[in-house]
Amino acid sequence: MMGDCGKTSQVRVAIIGSGPSGFYAADHLLKQGEPQIFVDMYERLPTPFGLVRGGVAPDHAKIKSVTKLYSRIASHERFRFFGNIEFGADVTRFDLSEHYHGIIYAVGAQTDRKLGIAGEDLPNSYAATEFVGWYNGHPDYHDYDFDLSGIKRVAVIGVGNVAMDVARILARTPEELYGTDIADYALEALRRSEVEEIYVLGRRGPAQAAFTNPEIKELGEMADADIIVECEDASLDELSATRLKKARDRSAIRNVKILQSYVDRGLTGKSRRIIMRFLVSPREIIGEEKVEAMQIVKNELYLDQNGNLRPRATDQFEVFPVDMIFRSVGYRGVPLRDVPFYDRWGTIPNDCGRVLTRHEGRERLTGNYVVGWIKRGPSGIIGTNKPDAVESANCFLEDLAAGEALQPRDTREESVLQLARMRKPNFISFDEWKILDEIELQRGVDSGRSRVKFTTVEEMLEALGKRTEMAGAGK
């Protein structure tokens, strides 16, 4: 079980990615009695916490407080953080197999699903992931330019929580956003926004909407935006009403009630309007040099052969002018170098977290495991990742006990550090991240905000005095 390094009895696990699922997996492994497990977490950015930092909306500070738990996990004496190290570029699966008994992939779903319709690639047609990353100050999206001056009508395609976030941020006043940790450049762009109407489009009915109760309730409590829901859009078709009654889905029932409460509210004189539409799908995005309009089709629900409620197009179409479009129809995982990938689902093929060599087979990739969205697809909330991560971590523990883990050549701490220093001399430790964290918080205090983020890797390295070290030297 310990490979050729008899003098080295440490059990060591590498976790790739530092979002919620990665930290929950680390926590479970660190809590084991015997054998004691050492956990090293690799993150391509200098900053940890994944979508909690780069995806959770800036006006949802309470949700972000979960990072306090992750920081406590990171303080464990057997935990180390290697930030600014990219798997597949700076270190490979073979590299890690030489030093670890198990590798856990916790990289999430980093891109978006496409609509597959004409005009989707026109200027001013974006993925919601791009907008979310931009206003959250994610380094990957720092250079994007969302010019909202001259934009009057925006369409958000999708009715999940990310779509709600996009609609809400577009409808917020600058005063509401100022105290948050939204990126400086995004705050300025939103200050210049001329958006008046925000359409939120769902292809199924209100009973099937994926947003949570707090998200849809919050849209009705905006300081300067009315929410508009027509009676037709809030009403349930017969199939939905029957299904909802039988399923007794409290969240879905509450969503419908909240939406129906908006029907008779009417306009109150606020400067923006959020218009909810259901049972419609985009058919074409229209424009010459940029988005000018969108054609949508009215849908109806039917039961498929498996008893699932699905939408299908009718012969009723509508075209309405729109200046900008955000598609929010699901996140999607991306392949990792030398790691199996199931392109149809955008996930790593697995059996309860054990990585399989291919989706259709049962052959395992020994010592390799997967957690979170890259395991199961983009579903659930932050807390959903905990049982998911525990399941995969337990698979590793079972395999370790059965002698079916990786057989590393050298698990010594010094050898792992040597690898990191050779491949990425300016990697970031968790203590160094805490320095960045303190600087961001102080910049917030200085400007009357909760936090002012660094939004580029170069800024982060400069703040730590690491800018002059050559990234990737010695590869």
C-alpha cells in the first residue's frame, strides 16, 4: 500500500480544485483516525474557494460566510494549499501519481451550455457564466467589457439561481451594490447602465422552475425594480397541477405561490422592470452587427415515455426587441489532461466517485476520484456537495484498506515541495492567501465597502512580492 518508500508511511491525497466539494472531501479525510491522511490541495488561481468567491453574487454575503469553515479546514496541520498551480500544465496526473495514494478531482463545471440557435454568437449575446465571473472579479473575465450604456432591454434565458442572480444584479441600484465585494469596474459599468427591462425566460412552467424560494422572493423586493408576472405565466397547466399535488414538493409549491402573488401587484413607478415569462424558448437571435431582437416560441408540456414532464414547441411565435442576451441554461465541465471525460454530459465518468476509464465501461482508473459538479453535473446548492464529497472520499478509504490505492514512489513532504517549487516557483500557500485576504479587506475598509478584490493574477503576485518570479520556470 505504501509503494517502494518503506521509510515513508504517510498516506497522502491530492485534491484538484478548492471549491466547496474539494474542502468537504479534505475535511472528511483529515478527520480519519488511522491511518492519518495528509491532504494537499491544488488550485490554478492564487485564491481558494471556487464559485463561492467567483460565482456567488456579491449581494449574497451571508452565503459567502461558508468560507470561514473552509479556512478552518485549511488550518489543519495535515493540510497544505498550492495555489497558482494548474493541473495538466504545471503538474500532471503522472507527477501526482508519483507522490500521492489518491487524486480527487474537484474542478467543478467551468463553462456554459450553448443554446444551439442562429445568432447566438452575435455581439451582446453572452453566457451568464461570463457576466457572473466578470462582476465577481474572476481573473478569467477581468478583460471582458459589458457596456450597459445604451442597453434598454435585456433577456436572461433560464430560470435557475444563476439566472436570478444575473437579473437581480442588473436591476440593483449602485447604492445597493456599493457596500458589496463586486468588482470595481463592474460597479462603475452598472452605475452607467441604462437598462429598463429585464426579461427572464423559462422553457417550462413555473412549477418546474429551478430557482429557490429566497431567489424568486428577492426579485419582488428590489429597491428600484418592479416585477411583472402575467396571469397566463403564473397559471399551472393541468399536468403540472396534478404532478405538483402528488409530489407535494414544498419548494415548487412555494415558488408558484410567490409568482402568483406578483400577478396583481402592478407597476409602482420604479425605473426598472423584471418580466417573468414561462413556457417559451428562444428560436433565433436576430441582428446585423449585434443583438437587435429575439424570436421565441410558445411551449406546451407533455409526458414523455418515462413519465417526465417535458416542453415541446407549438406553432405560436413572438419576436420582441432586445439589446443584450445572457444564456443561463446550465454549467458544463471541461476535460482535464489525461483524465477520462464524458463529453455528452460534461462530466468525468465515475461509479459513486471512483473514476472510470470510460462512461460505458466499469474499468476503474485506480486511485482517481471525483467530487462535485464534475462528478454529477451542475445540480444542487453549496451544501449538496458535502454528502457527495463524503461518498467519494469513502471510496478512497475503502480502496486504501483493500490495497487498491495508487503506489507512490515518494510521499515525503520535501519531495512534494520540491516538485511545486520546480514547476511553479511562485505558487501560493494558504498563509499567503490570508495575506491577500487581509489586504482586500483593508482596501474595503478604506473605501467603505466589504472588500475590494484583486481581479488579476498579476496584481495578486505583485501584492505578495512574487511578480518577478517566472511562473512555470523549470517545466
